[in-house]
Amino acid sequence: MSTLKRFLNGRDVISSFEVIENRLKICRSCENKYGDELKNMICKICECKIRYKVRFETSTCPQDKWNSVDS
């Protein structure tokens, strides 16, 4: 389900702190990221800013290293 659709249906769109931290841990050690500081980290594959991507429940890693909360 898309983030906007979830929001319009009154469901949470932002992941829990624990989920965000777990995703960041995975992304920080990934060989497919540019940058070392969170504000500059970008995924080489999907070109998303990691600091935003990890926050949304519907987001997924393009390498299947982590999935959406709905999965």
C-alpha cells in the first residue's frame, strides 16, 4: 500500500524508532551507498536519500536487505 494511501486511510506512515534504527544500521554498512554522514547518504541503486527512505513504513530496500513494515 502506498504511503499516501495509508495516510489517507488513517494508518501510520512513519516507522517506529526501532525499525528506523535497524534499517539505518543495515544501510550504513551497505556497499551500495554514497556518503558516510546521514544527511549525505544516498542509495546508489535507487538514488533515494537514505535518511528519508528508512522512515516510511512502505519503503523497501532495492537489494531486499530490509522490507516494508507491511511485509
